Amino acid sequence: MRVLAYELRRVRGLRSTWLLLGLVLLCDAAVAALLAARTADGELGGAAAVRLLTATVPLLPLPFAALGAGLLGALSYGQEVRHPGLAASQVGYPRRVRLLAGKLLVTGAIAAPLALVTLLVDAVAVHLALPAGVTVSAASDPAALSDRVARVLAAAGAGGSGELPGVPAPLALGAGHGAPAALLAFALLVVVAGWTGVLAAALTRSAAGGVLLLCALPPLLESGVALVLRRTGTAWPPRAAELLPFHSGIEWAYGWVYGGGRRVAGSGSVLSDPALLAAVAVPAFVLLLVTLAVQVRRRAL
């Protein structure tokens, strides 16, 4: 508990924490509003709504909220290295492991609400910026609702989200088929990115090195997974465009330059969602094992 209290005081006392969180929300809302304003007239399905709510930009290694959480985690450990609260002689291996665990817990506790607030702010920004000719399928057509959302509305005696009084209209953006699960996966991705930032900075003993490693991991991971999937004839799932925009951005750029649409799911089997989440979480787990092993040979943080 003392480690958690120490880490909370350190994080709350840094101006960079609040500036970074505010910048992430501002940039995310601006990008979401810009993408929404450029949406073509017609019905907005669940997958397109998720891309707007997460402010997914092709060719970026991660969504803005995940990058912000990773940067926050890297700065947390980088500040500890530059301005240690304990002398190196007093930081034994068990205490270093407890401090690392405290940083992971605090970063995760900040990243999860950041993902939630980001989705809420983006929902309002998208709702205000959508052109008049765009209609949200989940708001006008009960058949477009996610199965879980449909069951909740049926229990409340409503056939669609528009019939339920007191529900803000922007919430219908996340009620389409597959949208709730995709948004939950997005929140998990933001938390994992925060943990990866902490572990990468702990491995390199530098906030800048941790951020560079965080940004390099998704392209390397996606390229490796894409190569394996191509060999096995398995296609990327549609949800990968929201969780891992880099590879989808490569396909989008290829289609934009050479013609044709972006290919996310093709012929053959499709990578399952649990496998995609495992591919996202494995790098953080590997980094944790490597960091713990490296800390055995170190005498300081």
C-alpha cells in the first residue's frame, strides 16, 4: 500500500500527467470530429462507428488514447530513473519489483478511465460533427443493434435505442453489431499500451527509449502476424482495423494508390477475436518477463 500511495503522489504531482491527459482528449476529439465530418451520407454501421469513436487513423502504430497511456507509463518510470525517491543502495530487488508492480497498477488504473472518457468525449464530438445525411443504424433500425444491447433494451420494454427515454443519442454509436465488444477490446488495448510503456522504459531506463520501443512494437508485431497469417491462409478480422491500425493502414494505402478497397477479411478462415487480443497482450507479458530478468542483474532502477 505504501508503494501505491508513493506512486499516486508522484503521478498526481507531475504537471506532465495532467497536460498529457488533456492533450490526448483534445486530439482524440478533434480527430474524431474531423473523421465524422468527412463521413459520406447514408447509414453508419457498427464497424464504421467504432472507427470514429476510437479516432482510428491509418498508419499510426496505435490509437491516440493507447499512445497517450503508453507515453504516461514511460514517463512514470523515466521520472523515477532521473529523480529517484530512494538511494540506489536502498533499492533491493524485492523493493524494485514492488515499485514496478505499483507503477503498473497505477498506470492501468489511469489508462482504463482514460479509455472510457475518450470514448464518451469522442461520442459527443462525432454526434455533433456528423453530417445531416448520415444516420446511425443502431439508432434507427433495431436489427442493427448488438445482441447484448438488444437484450437489455428488450428487458426495458424498448425495441430500439431511440424508444428508450433518457438515453443520450451519442450512445447509439456504440450499440451496433460487434461495437460493444470492439470498444471493450479498445479499452483493454489502452491499458496494455500503458503497461507496455512502463515496461519498455524500465527495460531501457529511459522514457524516450520506452516510447520508441512502444511505437516500434505494433508495426513489428503486425508485420510478423501478417506474415504468419498469409502463410496459413488466414485473414485479419475486421476488428483489427480499430485495435491495430498500422497493418490496416498499409492495406488502405495500397488500395488508395493502386485501386481497390482495403482488404481486412478475405477468403479462408478469419483470425478470431481471442487470438487477436492474445497477440496484443503477448508483447507486454514478454516485456514483463524480460524486465524482471534484467532487474536481477541491476543494482538500481
